[in-house]
Amino acid sequence: MSTSAENTVIESPEDSAITTTQTDNKPATDYAEILYNGIWKNNPALVQLLGLCPLLAVTSTVVNAIGLGLATLIVLVGANAAVSLIRNHVTEAVRLPAFVMIIASFVTSIELIMQAYTYELYQILGIFIPLIVTNCAILGRADAYAARNPLLPSIVDGFMMGMGFMIVLILLGAMRELVGQGTLFTDMSLLFGDMASNWKITVFSDYPDVLFAILPPGAFIGLGFLIATKNYWDQKEKARLDKLKANQEKVSRRVRVTG
Amino acid sequence: MALLRITSPHTQRTGHRTAWIMQMVILATLPGLLVQTWLFGWGTFIQVLIAIATALVCEAAVLKLRGRSIMFFLQDYSAVLTALLLALALPPSVPWWLTVTGVAFSIIVAKQLYGGLGNNPFNPAMIGYALLLVSFPVPMTQWFGAYEVTAANEVMAFTDSIKLIFTGAIEGAHAVDAYTIDAYTMATPLDAFKHKEGLMSSEAFATLPALQPANINAFFWINMAYLAGGLFLLYLRVITWHTPVALLSALAIIAGFFYIIDSSNAASSWFHLTTGAAMFGAFFIATDPVSSCTSNRGKLFYGAGIGILIYIIRTWGGYPDAIAFAVLLMNFAAPFIDYYAQPRTYGHKEAKKGLKTGGDNP
């Protein structure tokens, strides 16, 4: 299952952000690295900017965001696992159709499950459930990671990427719901059943609905602010590290001169 | 030897700094502001004050965050002008928080996030207006009518305007709130004409209260006031004639074309030019030097594009007037137009570009 597939590793377009962990002597996969990549450094929504269509379209409330995020997460994990299993048995020529078939099967299953258990949410999300098939984040992970990594790392990678995507979805959903309607967690019962019926928090009472935030332009601007915030943090962290490095270099140089 | 450092064109007095241009535009809006106050009460005047205060606070706050010199940029009056233009475009009765939201969005998002004055691809005032119109369609379409044709039959008093804007309701003889404000408001002539619902033009003008001469004249005088302000700016050479003339003639020609084809359903060019925000848009919005075209030939295409879009959105679109959306759409196109409308340098031949490679090419 986890044999090193050196001679069958498919040559695929370079993906600079991913460091393949496979070498001749198979070092232990760095799961912390996968986590960091999925949630922060290579976040599908904030850095790769993949899957923007559902991201922008359905994040008008938290419950919609969680619904779509969960569906995408499950598809990502399933697709990564399946692709990883067949990675040594499909040729390069047919790999993309094979991946798409796998993804489409998972999406169809999810769609049927949602139709059975969360029918109202299924109706609200509408076309965006079947459209998960076209979410580039999923095909991207299948091709860039799962197609050349063993089963367990692939599953973890799918889970972390899905989590990164879902976190952004929920953040954006919360922002838009708060600005648009002045509430948080409305209609959570659509997803979590009757126990969630009183989870709704009315932050501002007597609030005029700001349609702009609920409509797609609000999603674009909200996502812009999220990306800007992430870049700001990254920049600050980089400046801090650079400063640290510069200080260290200064110290070592002085040592060399006097020594 | 006196070495004068004056950039071309050598037709203006020197020392026309940004602040002077902004001040002149502000001055040129005064006739419009006065007529709007005269006809529709003190609402617009109060909105202007709210907007300017908000703009200055927002501009100072963002400049502080960006680590720029606060007083230097506040003194160029650009934030004041943006706020003023947005406030003039708002209905007089909108609640104060709506004006504050719109101006804050204009200054913070549409202007400063793009890099401040000179870097904004879109007209900040119109971004704020579009945001408000999309978000709060009900208060944003409650325009006052001329007092002769409204139920209240008088211009709203100063204290009542303040009460309405800050508390949302007026008590007393003319008690109104957000729901009963119909006593003062009515559809604008453009809106009434757009929704005449199967009436012929002549019937609409005969029966609809918003299309009575008193109401049409009110909007006519507002347009004339802005036209006067615009001519003042032309005289000072703060703006060139290209954009407004192209805009107004494109609007008049396309409106005239459809009026000739179907005069029982379409409105005349005169109606389109004098009952909406055409003059305000042509002289004060479309001529924004930052977000419009820079070459003179480009300005002609830019203005004509806005004029045509205004007619299209007014006639077949979802909103009664269209200055904001038309200007924003053409702001998108302005760099593209400028690229193809570059003036030829003196002494150079026409550039060979695109598919126009003639036979003399190797």
C-alpha cells in the first residue's frame, strides 16, 4: 500500500508549494507540515484561490458555509484516499478522467446523503452541491498530492485542505451574516436538527438588512479583507524573522572578526 | 535668465494645485445645493454636513493607519468633495447612519484601500452611492416631490428635517416616520415614467402626479443649477468640454432616436436631459480626473459610453436613474479607451497597430 513508487510517479506540473516527502529511504511523513500547508501556508481559499465559485456564492450565512464546507471536506478526503489507492495503476494519459470520475462519484453520494438527511439545506445550496465536482481544489489535491503519496498522508492532506477551505467558508459566512442581517448562526437546525433551533444569536436587534453583504459583491470584498489580513500577518511574521536573522548574523560576524 | 518651470499646456495660471481645483468644484456645486435646499427642504444641506464630517474623520483615521501625513492630505479637499458629491446624490430624508455608511465606504474602501487620491480606479462617491442603492433600496428611492404635488403641500421645515434624519420620525402636525413619509415623497419623474405600466406617454403626463409640470420643473431647475456650475468649471478650465458634451449629446441622440421611432412610449431627449441627474453626472461625476479618461479623444468615447449606458439602464434596466452604474462601468473601460486614444506626438506618423498592417509592411 505504501510502497515507494519511484518509477511510476507521474510527472505532473510542478507544484512549488508542495514538498513531496518521497525519497529513496522514505523518511516519515511530516504531518505537521501537511497541517500547516492545509490550514495556513497553502490554504485553498486564501492562497491558492481555488473553489471561489461556491465560496463566494453560498457563504451568505454560517449554516450554508458549514454545509458546503463539510460536503467539500468529505469529498476531498474520499477522493484523495481513492486516488492514492489507484495511483500506481492508472497511466498518465487517463489519470485526469479517472480522477474526475472518482470525484464525481463522491459528490453524487454526498448529494444523495444531503437530500436524505438535510433536505432544506440541500435545497438552499442547490446547484452548488453538484458543482463541487468542478471545485479545482479537489482535482488539484488529487493530482498534486494524492497521485504521488501513500494512503495515509493523502487522507490527512485531504482533511487538512478541506478544513482550511471550511474555516474560510465559515469565517466569510459569519462576516456576511453579521453585516448583512445582524445575526449569527441562524437556521442551524437545517444542519444539526432540532437541538440547534435556538442557537441563533441576534447581535444587533432592529437592524436594517444590508443587502450588499448578502449579495455576491459582499463576498468578494469580504474575501479580499480575509486575504489582506492573512498577508498582513505573514508579512509581520516575516519581518520579525528577518530581524531575528539579521541580529544573529551580526553576532556571528563580530565573533569571526575578533577571533 | 528666468527659467519658468511650467508644465504644458501653458494656458492656465500657475499654482493650480489639487486643493484649488477641488475648492472650485465644491464652489460650483453650490447653485445645485441651494436649489435642492430651496425646493426640497433642508435635508440635502444636513446630509452634506454629515457626509463631510464623516469623510474627514474616515480620511484622517485611514491616513493615520497608513502612516501618511494627515493634515497634508486633508487639506487637498478631495475627501470633502467626495462626501459632498455623494450627499448631493442622496435623497434628502435618508437616515444619518445611511449617509455615514456610504461616505465611510467611499473614503475607506473605494479611495484609501486603493492607495488614496489618484490611485482609485473608480469614482469613490459613486461606489458609495452604488453600495447604498444596492443595500438599502427603499430609503434610497424615497425622493421628495415638489411641494405643490405632494400630500404635505409644504417644504419640510429645518427642525423637522433634522428630526427625521436623526430619529427617523417627526411628531406634531405633519407627523411622519419611515412608513408614512409618502406625504413628502413621490416617484421622481424618471421613475414615474419608467413605471407608467402600459399608459401612453401623453396619458402618463396627463394623469401621473409625479409627471405634473410642478414636479418636472423642480427637477429642471436642479439640472439648470448644475449646468450653471458646470459652465463655471468649464470657464475656469478645471474640466474640459469633451466628457460632458459627449455624454449629453450621446444621451440626447439615443433618446431622440427612440423617441422618433416610438413617441408614444419613449421619453424625449429633453425629458432625459432635464429630469434626472444628467447634468450633475455629466459635469461633476463623469469629469472626475482620476477615474476618467485622460486624452481628449478618449474623453469623447468615455462620455459617449456613459450617455448610452445611462439611456440603456434607465429604459431597460432595473433602476430609475443610472448615473452611478454607467459611470462605474465606463471607469472599468477608461484605461482601455486611453490606450487606443493616445494622441499622436507631433511629427510622428499614425501608429501601425492591431490588424491595420497595410501592404507596405514587409
